[in-house]
Amino acid sequence: MKRRLTIVLVAFGASFISMIALSLFSIGRFTTFTSYSDEVTRINGTITTLFRTEVLFKDIDRWERGYILMGDTVSLNNINATKDSLFHALDSLEFQLKDNPVQARNMIDLRDVIGQRMRCLDNNIAFVASTRSNDASDHYMAGRRHTMAANRQFINMHIIENKVLADLIEKQKFYQKLTTSTLKSLLVIFCLVTLLLFALLIKLMRSGMLYQETLKGKIIDLKRSHDELQEIAYSISHDLQEPLRKIQVFSNMLVVRKANSPEDDGSRDTLQRIHGFANRMQSLIYDLESLTNLTRIDEQKATVNLNNLTEQVVEGMRELIQSRQAVVRIEQLPEIKCYESQLQILFKALLDNALKFVKADTQPEIYIGYRISKGEELAELTQRLPNQQFHCISVSDNGIGFDNKYISNIFKIFRRLHNEESQYSGKGIGLAICQRIMTNHEGYILGEGKPDHGATFKLYFPI
């Protein structure tokens, strides 16, 4: 399933990169197409201005002939108005052609020819006004020559602009087709990739659903097996209690009977050892039953003041604490939501553990502290909780401690760091019970120690 998810992610990444590349390519083509369209629009505007300039130039010829024939002021006024419009058109045309070096030079020549034509026009008007003659003067004939030169310049400029326009239109059409085909290709590729990803996701979802169904079945089987193991453990612990009690009773009776028989000292010692081992086995069965019962949670969580709870636990262990002349110091503890009865077992087990493993000729000191910590401290157990906050409650002692290389064993059931003949009692189940209780609270327990320098157990309750 992880492999299929990787394939989907790779396919999505490849399609995403392809879409971006094609989109950028399309944007580039569209930008080029737009720039050519703008150039076409600009050239069309230039050609329009060129046509308008040419028309105004021809209108001057028409009004000049009218003035020669009629000699009226209307024609003269029209000539002056047309001249003003012509010069404005020339200025506009010059501005539009400033980026084209060839046309800029042609514009200089056109202005020169039109300037000469306007001087001939002014001379001809002055001649007609003074002589009142309708005959064509030398000024008029010179003006005609300049008009023909200007017309040739107009034609030349039209040819250049039309050629540029034709080239731009061809490029515009090319990029228009390219942009259209690119967009169509992009759409087709996008549809294909989307369908492919959709098919992969459907396949992945079906696999996930099958996996979930399988997982549900396994969870049901696991729960059934768990319930069966609980029943077996309960049955074993319950059924073993009765014959064990009988062994204890009968062995005790035999010890009492042999108490006044000096010749049976060896038998009495053997019976006492049998009785002791039976008591130890009964204690082990009781602890095992307690651990099994912790897997079944029959109470609801409630908000509990840990100061009150630890004081109750210490009070319940007052006789043992006084017999060991131990000092127990408790820092201000928080209120947490928990299973109260389980936390009583938890703190009792930790205090009992601290009171068992004490150094000779040393007064036991136990300190229960509190602080708020982050999940970074649990990196050796899990990497999923770096920013999660926890109530961290530490239980420290000045006992015999332990070597941290055995830390992986101390929370396992029936694992002891000392052999049976050791002076330190213990059945190797207390810390396993503590870990089970912390698991029930979705918390964690860590231990650290140093030989002859005590041990510290840290309880992490999620906030």
C-alpha cells in the first residue's frame, strides 16, 4: 500500500511539474502572440496616419487649384486649415515611426519635400493675389514637382509599412495557431493525467478498504484472543489459589506438629521452606491477577488532586515507612484526569520499590517532584510527540540504583536485576504494573539510575 501511495505521489508530482511547464510554455506563446497583435495594431495605426497625411497633402493641391481659379477667401481659409492639420499629422506620423530607422529617415525626406511644397504654395498664393491671373505660374509648376516627389515618398513608406504589417500578420497567425494547439494539448494532457490519477486513487482506496476490512477482522480476532487470555489468566489464578491454600494449611499444620519434636528438625525446616515458597507463589499469583485486571478498565476517569492521592498512599504505607525510618518529600502536584484507583496502585508500587532497594546504613529518602515537559524527552520511545506537553511527575530515591544498560528489562514482567538469593526482595512485577497503568492513561514511564546513587522514575501524563 505504501508503494502504491508512493506511485500516486510520484505521478501527481510529475503531472504537476508537466502542467506547470506546459502552462508556462502556453503563457510564453500567448505573450508572444499578444505582443505581435499589439504590433499589428500599432502598424495599422501608423498606416492610417500615413493615409490621413497623404489625403491632407492632396487636399492642399485641390484647394490650391480652387484658389487659382476662383481667387476666393474660402479656398484660402481651407488651405490654411488643411496646412495646420497636415503638420499635426506629420508630427503624429513622425512619433509613430521613431523606432524604425528606415522610416525615420524617410520621414525626414518627406518633411523636406513637403516643406518645399508649402513654400511653393505660399509663393503661388502671393503671385495669384498680386496679379489676379488664372494662369499657372512657375511657383505652381515647381510645387507640382515637389508634390510628385512627396507622392513617391508616400508610396515608398506605404510599401515598407505594408511589408512589416504582412510579416507581423504571418507571425501573429503562426503564434495564434501555436497557442491554440498548445492549449488543446494542455487540456488533453490534463484530462489524461487527471483520469490516470483518479484511477490510481480509486485503486488505492479499494486497496485501503480491503486492508481496513482485513484489519478489522484481525482486530476482532485479537480482541477475542485477548478476552480468552484474560479468562485463562483469571481462571489459572483463581484455580491455583485453592490448592495453594491447602498446601499452605497442611504444611503449616505439619510445622506445628513437629514443633516439639527435636529429632525432626530437618523435616520441620523442609516444611517451613515449603510453606514459604507457597506463600511466595500465592503472592506472585495475586500480583499476576492484579496485572491482568488492569487490562480491564471498569471505572471512569475523574479529575484527581495528586497531592491528596499521594498523601493517602503515604498514610497507607506509614508503618513500612516508619520501620525503614524513611523520609518522603512531596512537591506541589497538579490535578489530572485519571483512574484514581490505578494511580494509587502506581504510587504505592513506586514507593514500595524505593523502600525495598535501599543501601545499608543509609536513611532512605524519597522525593516526588513535578514539572511540565515536552515530548522531546520521549524521543527514545516515540518521535511523534515533539510538541506535545506532559505533566512530568518524578519519583527519586537514594537507594542502590541500577545500571542503565538494564533499563529495557526492568519493566518486563518477572524480570529482576537481583537473583533469588539476594538480600533484596521483589518479584519483578511491580514496574510492569506501573507501565500497564501508564499505558491505560496514554502516558509513558521512563527510568534512569546509577549504581549506589539511587534511581528516578518519570511519569508522563499528556496534558
